[in-house]
Amino acid sequence: MSKPREIRLSTTPTPEAIAALRLGDIVYLDGIIYTAREGVYMRALEHKANIPMELPAQSAANFHCSPAAAIRSDGSFDMGAVTATASFRFAKWLPEWMAKTGARLIIGKGGMYGNVLRITPALTATPEQVEMALDILDHAFGEVQEGF
């Protein structure tokens, strides 16, 4: 098996840069990543609120997450942690959001429609880990059989 390519991709990627991505690539994003979820989508698209007009020029990378942020005294934010959240809840807004904002990179957990490229971490396990997992399953299934 060949070593995966490591790609650096701007958060304002060209269509050609996106088209050049291949299954198995390890992609590092350079630039600003913003978060937007149902509240932002509803306000911007259903209630026609304005988005920051510099957004399309600054970033096309929208991360579906649950941020844990605190506001500092100077008005900036301290991002303590973020957790990816289920993207399926936002799928109905994405075509219009992408058209309005120029978003081309959506980062989140699965469950969206079939017209998206799904990227998941590679599963790697040593032979010892596989053997241990099989032993655990064998033991668990044995206990279930004894219960019947």
C-alpha cells in the first residue's frame, strides 16, 4: 500500500485544488475556519439576516461544531474546546448557504445526503489489537450463548 499524500489546502480553495483531492489524502487546512449551525442558517437564510460580507473572501470552510468559548475582556474569544456535531441536522440549509457564502468545505460528522464527499479517519490496528478484539468478541458471544 502506498503512503498517503499529505496535502495543504487553503480554506479558500480553488475548484481545481478541490478536484485534485484523492481518497486517502491527509489534508491540512491553512486559513480561517468558521463555525455555523442551525441558528446561523435560520437567521441568515430564513430570516434574511446579513452575513459578514467579508466571509466569502476570508473562508470557505464551515465547521459544524459545538464550541465552548468564553468572551475575553477585550471582546475576543477564548476557544476552550470544540466538538464536531452531526451535520445531518443542517443539510437542508447547505445548498443555499453554500451559494450565498461560497462555502466549499463543510467539516462535521456524517449523515448528510449522498451528494457529499465523506471523509473518515483511517482505521489502523496492529495484528495484536485485532487478536485482542476477536478474543473479547468471542468471550462476549460465549456469555450470550450461555444465557440462552
